[in-house]
Amino acid sequence: EKTIRENAAYGIILSLFQQGDYPNFLKATTIFLRRFPTSSLNLDVIQLLSEYYERQGNIDREIDLLEGYLKNHKLGHQADTVRLKLARLFEKKGLYDSALVQLRLVSGRTHQNPFSSVAEKEMGDLYFKQQLYNQAIIHYQRYLASWKIPQEMARYVRHRLVISFIRTNRLKNAKLEIDSGSKTYGLDWAGPLYLEIGDAYQSRKLYRSALMAFKNAAQSSDNRIKCQALVSEAVIYRKTRKYDKSLKTLLVVRYSYPECRHSSERALLELAVVFGKKGRKDDARQLLSVLVKSHDKKIKRLAQKALNRLH
């Protein structure tokens, strides 16, 4: 009989919420929580209240509500659900340490607990957001070693793991992850990451490794990535004094991918630099005179700088 009363009371609360009758909804939830303090439906009521406060933009009241629930429900899947929600609210407020406290309480439970893996991922995201990449790597790796994780989420986490490896100069680890991930998720996933690691190699003057990375990126079916990769290849050829290869690659971008406007302008800028290196200063000036009128401020600035050097 008590269960029937609880279900009936919850049905009324849900109906009031769906109708947008919030004054009576709030009264009904207060009565329910007072009358049925140990009900199995308490969390359902709390979640409706939480959604109400979220719609009102009242994060502080939502936090108070969830913390109040956890005072009487410290263990179990329901408590883990609330802690994950609470951690996200703390993150919204920029209270990262408080968010991490809640996530650690969830992740401390066994790896067979699905909430534990979610907490590992969210801790990784929090550290990544703060550019604390070494800590992010630890939690992303734990997440990927977890039990039955969704493929789409694994794809996302591996992407961030690679970026974290690159940011911490662990390029060997990054390359292994990209090569492995490209077989699982394809070159459209790996293409942007090959660009990232190619730039990292180039900044360290590891031109052979950079060139291989850019060639891999150029295999992407995304023309935007392909164009960026080809221009980056041309830069490597120019830096290693293979000017004819550089010219050939840049002309491919210019005439085969006119839809890639930014890459096309980058190709023209690089083409002007190569012309200058080959002593074709008039051709270089002609290209730079066009690029100084670009809408892209960076291209415009670099073109003007190159033009000044030619004069």
C-alpha cells in the first residue's frame, strides 16, 4: 500500500513538472521527500528538482540539493549518479578541485562499475581543460583500459590522449596512438592528429618525421585537412631546399583545391617565398601584391613582411 501511495505521489509530481506548474511542483516535492524519506523514488524526485533548478539557472541551489541527498546516501549506483552530476556543476562554476573530489569518490570504486570509467574520463577532461596534460594522460589511459566503453567515447578520448602526448613532448607515444587509431577509426580521425604531430616534429627540425606525418594526413578524405597537409609538405621541401618539389606541391593545392581558400592563400604565400629563393623576385612580388589585400589578417601581415624584404 505504501508503494502504491509513493507511485501515485510521484506520478502527480511528474505531471506537474511536465505541465510547467512549478509552484505546485515544488510544494509536492517537499511533501513527498518529507513523507517518504526512504523511498526508492527519492532520486527520481531529486533529479526532477535538479532539472528545475538547472532550467532556472540556479546552480547554487542545485548543488545544495545534491549535497543534501549525498548526506543520507553515500554509497551505491544512485550516489555515484549524483556525484557525477555534482562534479559537472562544480566544473561549470570553475570549482575544479571540488569537482575532482566527487569524481575520485566515484572512480575509487571497482573498474567493473561503469560509473568509475565515466569518472576517469571526466577527470581526464578536467585536467586537459587546465592544460595539466600529464595528469590527463593517466586518467585517459585508465578510461581506455576500462570495461565495455562505447566506441565513440573511446574515439574521443584517444584523440585527447594523443594531443596530451604531443603537448608533453612524448611524440613516440603520440605516433603509436595515431597509427593504431587510424586502423580502428580511419584516416579522417587520424588526419588532424598527423597534422598536429607533423607540426611538432617540424618545430624540432625533425623534417623526415614531419614529412611522413604530413603525407599521412594528406590521405584524409577531408579536403581541408588534405590541403593543410600538402602546404605543410611544401614547407618541409622548401626548408630542405627541394624547391622544385615544393613548387609542384603548392601548384597542386592552388589549382586542384580552389575551395580550400585559406590553404590556397597559404600556398600562394609559400609559393612567393619559394620564388624568392629561386631568384624569381618579380613573380614573388606579383603574388605578394595580391596577398596583401587578403581578408585574413595573418596572411596579409606575412605577405606585407615578405614584400618589404623583397624591396
